[in-house]
Amino acid sequence: MPRIFAYIIHRSGMFDDSGAELLAAAKRIDPTATPTAIIAGWGPNLDAACSSLQTSFPEIWKIANEALAYPNAEVVRHALVSILPAGSIVLVLHDHFGIDLAPGLSIKLNAAFVSDVLAIEGVEGNFLKVVRQELGGQVSTHARCDISTGAVINVRPGAFKPEPDVTAAGEVVDKSSSVGTLSAKRRYIETIVAEGGDVDITKHAVLVSIGRGIQEKDNVVIAEELAEALGAAVSCSRPVVDAKWMEKSRQVGSSGKTVKPKVYLACGISGAFQHLAGIKGSPFLIAINKNPKAPIFQIADVGIVDDILEFLPLLTEKVRELRGAAAK
Ligand SMILES: Cc1cc2nc3c(=O)[nH]c(=O)nc-3n(C[C@H](O)[C@H](O)[C@H](O)COP(=O)(O)OP(=O)(O)OC[C@H]3O[C@@H](n4cnc5c(N)ncnc54)[C@H](O)[C@@H]3O)c2cc1C
């Protein structure tokens, strides 16, 4: 079995469950694997990030280089090519940075490439069997990937339940001297931090999230009333922001915010992977959608087939009634 690596994407040393998710994906490839984490960056943040990986991975390869102080997939690619053993399997998260990094990395390594993998069915001979979705989640594709010269796999965020921490403290191996001088044609210019907005959806335990199914701005109030009754906040999918029905700060997803609520009500949301990428921590997911074949039902804990414009006001009424009765 080839050696398995997980490339850890971080922001100034901070990362979410994605390391533990890649660990889970590695275990699906080989349950006996002891995957190695690789993390690249510069400064004290990098050492802090290495420390936080020590409970998850038995070995962590650190690449410290001033050229890696700011995110630049081209530079990271050069660094990885210098240290990865031939024939390795490299797991990279399918987020903006991972999508930029992984395909070119596979070409440089002469390895196979599969993007947006959401399940791994194991290895058969030289083939890794994976599942990915196509046509916006309408079709699941079962693919066989030839790993005889290695593979780079983009793993969908949230698709694998994070592996619990291992007890042993992982060893940090400094690989910085093996990468040589790093340069790139692409230059980092600046990071633009999105505006905060009036409500911080990342801090709420319960989110009532609305999608295109809400149909028009005037209907948003239906979700706001339910949220108020539940003590929740309203979040949304991207089309709702594009239509200017809600502020960008309320958007959940790969180009919006990452949330980690305990309960997530997806109302009139189809379940596109770019939306699901923003939901972390395996919340209790309740999906309300009038289309019984909506992809969101595949991952929902509770699925309700109904028109949200009729169902949400009834739910609000019921919640108010129960809360009123509980207060007496
Ligand atoms: C680079 C990129 C980044 C992206 N980033 C994000 C992101 O951060 N967040 C995000 O959300 N999306 C993002 N998207 C868009 C994403 O691909 C989907 O298009 C989007 O998530 C779909 O939103 P939706 O589910 O609200 O709409 P749709 O896919 O149109 O689904 C609407 C759903 O509502 C249901 N419905 C309609 N009317 C009702 C009703 N009355 N009652 C009940 N159900 C009803 C329909 O059956 C349908 O399932 C991104 C796309 C790209 C290309």
C-alpha cells in the first residue's frame, strides 16, 4: 500500500476539523494506515498548527519557508514536489485553496487525480474506488482511480466524519531544508476580510437557513419569525445573497461562512456541495423541501417534504405554543 499524506490547509495557523476529516478519508483507503500530515507556512503560527495536529497524526511534516508566509498554491506545489516520495497518495481538502493546489500537483507528481471525493470504497488491486458527485449533486459517480504511480485526491469538506484524536503525541519532522529556494510567477497581494454583518451566524447553536425556495424577499420574514421563536439566527444559501434578499454575512458555504451549529434547518435548499461545505461539526440536519428527490435529503437526519411557505409558519406557531406552555 502506498504511503498516505494529508496536506493541511490553514489560515495563519488556524484550521477546523478538516485535518481529522482527511485522517478519516485515509483510514477508508487503508484502515491500518498511519497517515502523515504535511503543513506549510512561516512563523510562530506554523509551530502552533503543528502542535494542534500532534494528537491526530502520528507524524507531521513541517515546511517552514518565508515564501509560504501567505497563501500561494504555486509555491506550496513546488515545496510538496520536493519532499513527497514517488507513488504517494496525497489527500487535499476540496476548498478554494485545495482546488487550486491539487490538479497541478498530480501532474507534477505524475499521479492520478480525482476531485471532490465524498466517499471511499477501498482499494482493489491497483485501483482506489471512490464516489464523487456530478451535475450539481444529481448523479453519484463510482470511479476507479489507478494508484500505481500515486494519486492526489480532493476530498469534499464535511463528507467524512472527523476521526477522533489519537492518544499518542505525533512527531514533528522538519522538512524545510529539503525544499530549497521557493519562487512563483504568482504573487500574493492582500487578504480582504469579509464584513462582519449585524449577526454572527458562526456563533449560533441553531440556524434556520433559507435557500432559493423562499422565493422572494418578502418571505424572509417567515424564517425570521421561526428563528425568533427558536432563539436561532437566519442564515442562507448563495442565491439568496445574489438576489439581495439577505446580506452576504449570512451566507453559508464555500464562498460564504463556515458554521458549526448543533441544529441546522435547511429550508428550500437543494444541498449543493458548495453550500454543504460550510456546515461543519455534523449538526442535526433537518431539511424541508418540496422536492422529495432534493439531494439534501441524502444527508438530512430528518427530511420533510413540504412547501416551506406553508410549513414554516405552522412550525413557528407550534414552537410558540410549546414554549408558552413550558413557561407556565
Ligand atoms: C465557486 C462557487 C462557489 C459557491 N459558493 C456557494 C456558497 O458559499 N454557498 C451556497 O449556498 N452556494 C454556493 N454556490 C452555489 C451552489 O452551487 C448552489 O447553486 C447553491 O447552493 C444553491 O442554492 P439553493 O439550494 O438555495 O438553490 P437551488 O439549488 O435552486 O435549490 C432550491 C431548492 O428549493 C426547493 N424549493 C423551491 N421552492 C420551495 C418551496 N416553496 N418549499 C420548499 N422547497 C422549495 C427546490 O426543490 C430546490 O431543492 C457556489 C457556486 C460556485 C460555482
